[in-house]
Amino acid sequence: MVTKLVGGGNSYFDTDITWEFTIIVSSVLIFVLVISPGLGTATVFSIEAASHKVSYVHRSNVIKLRHRLFKSPEYLERASKEVFELTWKNCQGYDENTDLSILSPALHNEILIDVSWPAFQHSKIFRNMDLPFLRHISKYVKQQFFLPGEFLIRKNEWKNKMIYLVSGIIQLLSEEDGESSIISLTTGTCIGESSLFLNYRSTNSVRCQTFCELHVLEKRTFLNIGTDMQKRRVPLQM
């Protein structure tokens, strides 16, 4: 390639070198603008996961130490160990929604509606609601984990939340003795949705038969959302 100099004369450049330089500069720009942010995000998540594991192992060791200090029976120490191992195996020790604040608001909202979508579709109340409203509601759906034997609802308690069973098995217990299982329900079950609008007590207890992952929408939160949307004069269409 030949160019004219300011003071006169010609300057010669090797075309191959020019193209190589262009390719190198382009590659650097692509890395900085495209790949680097992704690597940064991945690094942050990796550090957070490692930190969480260290914290979780520390809590487990604290429980072991307390068992030894109080000279707890061996079966209690063994049961505590099994609970920690089961919780880590199924949800990496997390007991609530993972923090996604590092993501952009648009991507954050898309992930939340995608995660909550099965619960909305299995609900007779929410399945026909407008997408913008469901997108807003999804911000307040909580992810919760329960161990085998834990109660989700107890008899005569006021129902105050909608529960969607993501995975696991729950049991509806007998109204008479509160122990015998009447029916077992599994993935895709949605219970308590009417309690978001009505006030009534539970006639039966509900207990987890296996480790369960749930999506929960609390009544107080739902009512606050409705009040807030009325103040903004946003129509709630069903």
C-alpha cells in the first residue's frame, strides 16, 4: 500500500502487516467489549459460590462442636449431619432466592418471570392474568426449601400464602389424627391460591414427605402489590 507524505514523497506499507494489525485490534476490542464482561460476571458468581461454601461448612462445624460440648446423643449428631448434607446436595445450602442484583434490570426481570412461570400456569387464578402484571408479581415470589417431615401448613392455622411445588412430594394429613396421609401430591401442585383473596383456616395439615423446593407468594405481599398498583392507577385485569 502506498501513501503520500506531507512533505512530499511516497511511503510504503506491507498490506499483510496492515491486515494483521487490524485483526489484532479487532480481537482486542471484541474481548474487551463482549467477552470480558461475561468473564467478570462469571468470576463474581464463582467467588460468591466459594465464599458461600466456606460459610456453610463453618456453620456445619459449629453445630458439630455444640453437639460435643453438650454431649448430645450420637443419633442427634448423625441427624444434624444428614440434614446439612441433604440441604447442600439439593440446593447448595441456600435457603432463599439467589441474589441476581448483579445482572441488568431487564435480564433480572426476564429470569424471574421465567422461573415463576410454571407456578402461574398451574394456578387457576393467575394463568389468565396479563403478562405485565405477572412480570411484576414474579419479583415477589420466594424460593424456599423444606426438609422431609417439615410442615408447610398446620391444621386450624390461617392460610396466608400460595404454594407451588417445584419438586418433591407433600402429604395432606388426616383431619382426625393429623398423622395419617390421605393423599400425596407432587411436582406441579399449587395450593392455597384462594387464600390470597379470602380469609379462612386450614382444615388439614400439609407435611413434606421428601425434600421439597417451593415457590411461595405471601398474602401480605400480594395485597401490598394490589394497593400500590391502585395508587398508581394501574388496571389489574383477570
